[in-house]
Amino acid sequence: MKRIFLDLGKQSIANGFLKENEIENEYFYNLSIGFNEKIKLVSLMNFVDGTIMFNDSYVYHSSSSKTMRDHFKSVADMIKEHFNPNSILEIGSNDGVFLKHFHKKNVVAVEPCSNFAKITHKMGYKTYAEFWDKNLAEKIENKHGKMDLVYAANCICHIPNLDETFSAINNILNDDGIIIFEDPSLLEMLERNSYDQIYDEHAHIFSVLALNNILKKNGLEIFKVENIKPHGGSNRIFTKELLGRYDIDKSVNENIDLELKKGLDKFKTYEKFAERVQNSKQDLINLLKDLKAKGKKIISYGATSKSSIIFNFCEIDTKYIDYIIDTTPDKQEKLSPGMHIPVISPEEGLNETVDYAFLGAWNYEKEILNKEKNFIDRGGKFITHVPYVRILQ
Ligand code: TMP
């Protein structure tokens, strides 16, 4: 049913930063993505087993950037103001960046990465270190009852089986309960040529169009859509039971109409995107080659899963990028997945010898450019590939 439109080649786990002695056992798979013409859903051709990606050594901390800390504070404020729920279930609670804004007695958390589940458990929040599915939903309902609100950020798109996921959520919701979830937007990915949104963790990249079809199949419907900034452009989807209490906001049809206008229901649109991706790859390689020929030192800024995909797809290794800098201690002194570029701290790595920094964390461009005034003032330059490959002026 899925028709392939882009092959990103041999990849390793995008967040799988590793030690030298782990190289021997590094996991590789073929990353390609396709379009389901019936439900209009874009998904990986082959899903990677969840336990390989989400385990006790997962390294992505939601709290690691000010942008995301501020973001989750504002979602929590919005939820309190508009919905004032007595019970909240968060699926994919990471390090507690969202749930810490709510009282412990009101929240149940689900987080399969046990290193993070331990953190929120210590903070006093009941946390299930398990994958979300029908069985876990039943277990939680038996213990804690039904929920007023289910929240999930950058999590639902990680789960291969969407029918089971949504029907299990529907079962645990109170009659007037709602689901709010946010994930990267397919339209934004197409417009920005940000093919690095495609990686092992993102089993699907959602359009509102596809979600509308899948939710309806599971007795749910979207009543509002917000286009939000995180992760290079995401959609926040407000969902209720079919024929439930809330009125349908005009943002639902506005988003669907725009997606149809941009051709998100047609395979041809994805074929054209794939052509742009191949061009982006060639442009990036050419730019890096050119700078190297001029004797420039290039590093990468942000050891992101996105940059792992780019480096593997474009076969960019230490020939071009000396090292990657990242603030996350768990990623430092490790190697990038696949291409094995060393990761070090910004304090150590962002010094006077650096001429160019590739924005691996391009989705934090504003925060980073603000923070790195010294680097820019002394002539340092950033490179980005979004929406096209260039040196930022
Ligand atoms: P993400 O794109 O998956 O959110 O990952 C962002 C990564 O970038 C994370 O490892 C932290 C890192 N980072 C920095 O090292 N410095 C920064 O200023 C920002 C904003 C992020």
C-alpha cells in the first residue's frame, strides 16, 4: 500500500551516539520513505524496532534548550487556562519538561526510556517505563481511572501502529476528554526541504489530512489545529470524540485545504521533493569541498539526530567536519552514528580556529545565532541546508 518516493540509504540509529568500542556492534538499516495513497499517510517503508531506539541510554533531553523549556511552559499554561483538567496522561514524558508544570497527583506519565522514567519518578510523578499500547492503557485505567486530557509531544509520530495507539487513547479518555498532540508537519518538511526530519524515530511524518482520516477511523476527530514553531515547524492537533463537546474550529479545514492546494494528496508531490533532496545533497557536498579546498575549518553545531541523517546520506565524515559541538553531556566524548565524527563540548570546540559551523540544530537557528555573537563578530559563519544550501549572511 505504501509507495516509496525517497531512499536515504544505509543509516544507523540517528540518536545512537556511540563510544569507539561500540562501533563493532553498531546497528545499520536501510532508510526509505513512502506514501500511502489511500489514507494519505507518509511513513517509513520499514519501521525500526522501538527497543533499539528507546531504551535506558536514550540521549535526547527535551530540557536541553531554552526554546523547548519555554515552549512546554506555554503549552502547560494554555492547557490550564482553556481546559483545566483534573487528570492528565502524558505519553512520552522524556525528562519531565512538560509535566513539572502540573501537580503530581494529577499526572500519570508513560516513558519507555527508563533513564528518563527514573527522572520523573524521582520528581514524584507516577511514570510507567513502557511503550504505549492497548495493554498499558488498560493497566493505567484500572489503576488511575479515565483521563480528562492526554498530551503527547513528538511521540505519536514515533509509534508504527496508529490505529491501536488512538483507539487505546480513546478508551482511556473521559466522555468529554481531549487529546492534544504535536509532531513535525509534513507540509513544513516539504516546503523547507528538511529531509533530515526523516529518521528511524519518525515512523510517520503527519499531514492534517492523513491524521483526519486515521482519527475518524478510531472514533475521534480533530477540532483545532495550531501551526507551531518547534522542530522546524509542527502541528498541534486538538482531538475529541466524534460528535463530542467542542465545536470544530475553522483552522481544521484551513489546514486541510492548504495541504490539498500544495498537493499533499498526490504522489507526484513527493517525487518532486525527492528530486530536491538529491540536489540539496549535491549542493552541500560541493560547498563543503569548496571550503575545504580553501583551507577552511568546518565543524557542526548540535549533535542532532537530523544531522546524523544528513552526514550518513551525504557521506560527510571528518574529511569535511572536524567535530560536532553539543551541550548535552551524554553526547559528548562520543561519535556520531554512522560517520563517527567526534562530539565535544562547545566550550572546547567553538574556538578561534573555527571558520564555519554547519547548523545541525537548524531548528534552533534564532537561539543559536543570538547566543554565538562572539563567533559571528570575529568572522565565523554558519552553514545551513534549510530551505536550500547556503552560508548564512
Ligand atoms: P533536536 O534538534 O533533536 O532538538 O536536538 C538539539 C540538539 O542540539 C541537542 O543535543 C542540544 C543541542 N544544542 C546545542 O548543543 N546548543 C544549542 O544552543 C542548542 C539550541 C541545541
